[in-house]
Amino acid sequence: MSKRGDRGNTYFVCWEQKAGGLRAWLRDRPSLAIEAEDRDEAEEELGMRVMEWNGDGEACFEWEIHADAATNEYVSLDYNDRVRTKNLGEELFENGVCGRCGCGTGRRNSVPALLERSPQYDIFRLERPFPKDIYPTRTCVSERFLELLSADEVSMLEPRAVVAPPRVRMRYYEICGKPVAQARALVGCPFLNQVHQSWQCTACGQHAFMQATPHKSGTIILSEQDLGSQSGEMFLYCKGGTRGPAPVFSLTRWKALQQAAGKRLKGLLSGPVVVVPEALCMKELDLPDYVV
């Protein structure tokens, strides 16, 4: 349970469908309950109620998975903590970094990431390797998270130890496995670029993008063709370039992880993933040039 004044905590939300909408409540505080027409409205109301309760104005919500979810929907492992590294970007990639956009070039080498501080949560991302990119990268997890997975799933992640500051007892690992799919852009949906969300570097070819789509903000789009038969209960995807892979889980597998994690893990968060036909995906990205 968070203390008053803490910010950015993760709250597990239980919910049930009702006529005209839904009822939702915090698992660890059932008395904090609301009714709303949909999840967006529910999260807004829950956020206000949480702020009134304990002062957390940056609350994150992880929703209970129900059995009637759509079969083309998955979730990706999300994060609510960014940890800077002591390493310079050029130390972490085989070909250093791009002089124009600052992204790593070449494959991730064997140099371990050196964390500047102890992570707050069991899932986090490294921030510094791409100093000019607004997106954190390189997903990391705690040994507690890995204990929830099967041996085959851990092997798929190819976890590599990162170096935490002295006196940090928990061990953490960077996910370095091979992704089977890359995030795609939807045909007919505009790219967002008000705060540098979408760009392509003409020097190294790496890119980033966000779109206004019919789906919930932040939804990852994957192609059925890219996945083929490789999906299963867990697989890795990548947002492109040298941004690191992140695991994607079926809703059934994620529900099992939610139940196994209980209150043991801090910051267990997911983001929506939708798998669509290849015909709905852009063949080429027409992105604005990276501006130094």
C-alpha cells in the first residue's frame, strides 16, 4: 500500500460489467469504488479518488483480466519507472551511437548496464542509451518477475544481469531475446508529432512513431503476417531500431501472471496489443526527418 505523498504507484483494479457501463474498485482498498460508462472514464474517476485518498496524482492502473476478452488482443509488459545508466550510449552498442539522433547503432554488445540508482519497481526501462530520444528503451525485470515464468519463457527472454548500486539486494536483468515481430503503423491513421513522437533519422534510418488510432492510446499494433504461428502464450516484439525487445502475453497467460504475482511484485503493468491483418498495416513509413 502506498504512503501518502507517494506518486506514480500502480493500483490493481477489479471490475464488473453493469447495465450502462461498469463498476470498478481497487483490489487493496475495495471501499474505493466507482461506476463509469467505460474504462477511460473509470480511470479518470479512479485517478481523482486515489489523489483525494493518498495524494498520488500520477496513479497507474492495472486491470483484472476477464475470460471474455477478444482473441486478437494481447498485452505487452509495460513500465512505470525509468532508470538512467552510468554507461554512455556508445559503450552499449557494437557500432556506438548515431551522431545525428543519438540512437545506438549495431547490435547490443555484452557490456552490462550500470544503474545509477535502485529501481523502484520490478519492471523498468533504461533511459540514457538514447539521450535525444524521448522514448525510454531496453526493458529490465527483477528476479522476482522471472520466478513467475516457466523455464522456456525465461530462456526466450535471454535475461542479462545489470549492475545495480552497492547494497541493492534484488537482482535485475535486461531482456535481450530475439523479437519475432515489430510494431506496425495502421493505414489511414495520422502520425502524432506535437512533442517529437514521430520521426525518422536520415543518417542511421532508425525511427519512432505514435498514431491517432481507433484503439486505446498507446496500443501496440502487430501484423498477423509478421507473427505467423510464432505467437503462443508469450513472444517478444520490438518497436524498431536498437530499442530493446519487450514480452507480449496472451490474456490468459497474463491473467495467470497477475494471480501468481499477487502483492509480491511492485509496478506490474501491461499495455494493450492488437494483432491485425497485414492489409491494415502500412508497407512504408512516411515520417518527418529527425530534427537535431
